[in-house]
Amino acid sequence: MDDRLCPSILSADFNRLGEQLQILEQEGIQWVHIDVMDGEFVPSISFGMPLIQSIRRESRLFFDVHLMIMEPERYIQDFVACGADSITVHAEACEDLERTVQRIRDAGVKVGVSIKPATPVSDISYLLEDVDLVLVMTVNPGFGGQKYIHECTEKIRELKELIRQEIGRASCRERV
């Protein structure tokens, strides 16, 4: 299991974004989280492909692009083309989550699935061996600066246990 610090650029000073990405690289950060919001799945609008393409030219960081958008499958190829190394989609935003996960995998990048605080972990448990990361939202998506929803701590524990069980099953399958 891999735990890593993945800062979000959502709170960055966009006048200094390139400089701030360089500082992250110098400090040993390997991944950066890029929240893309469409104003439909979440009430806020953030940034999209032009920004990612622009910073991709300036950074060697791993770009985890978190699509908080409706029907994210429509844009997978576009986000990969502009520099995404990983695409994380919301289970709640996909008409067919399994198909969306496969499309991301077929695009050649890492696959992430995210769930809102109110979504049970069981809604995605069947996909755990098909994804590279799971993002359990600990605030309601769409706004920065919210207070941590403490009930999500138990959800993270539940997910961690499901992953541990899945790893155990996978190693049993490999030994057979």
C-alpha cells in the first residue's frame, strides 16, 4: 500500500504557479493533484486542459488530474493529451464506472476513483483491483477551505481494510 503526499494546486497563487511547482519539485514532492471542476457536478468551476497543458511544459511532476465533472469519460483522451499521468473520476459522476475505468486504463495512464463523503465504500469495492488509487473525499467536493468531515476517517479505515483483504486474496491467487 502506498501513502504519499500529493498537494493540490487549487490553492496555488496562479501568478506564481510555475515557481510554486518548481519549489514542490525541489522539496521532493513527486505528485501534484489537479482539481478540474465543471460547475455542474460541483458548483464551482476551476480550470481545465489549457492550464494543464501549460504547466506540463514546465514540470516533471506526476499530474493526478481529479475530474469533478459530469460524464468524465467524454474528456479522458483530451486530458491525457494535455499531460495527465493519472485520471481520477467520481463514482457518482459516471454512468458506467467500470467502462470509464477501462477507458482510462486503455488511454495508458493510472486510474483513480473518488467518492463523496456520503457515498459508501461498498459502492466501489468491486473495482479495487482495477484501480491504482482511491480518493475518499473528506469534504464535500467543489469548495476549498471546508472543515474535515470526521465520519470519513472510519470510511478510510474501511477502505484500507478492504484493500488489505484484496491484496491477501491476490497473493493467494498468485500462489495457486
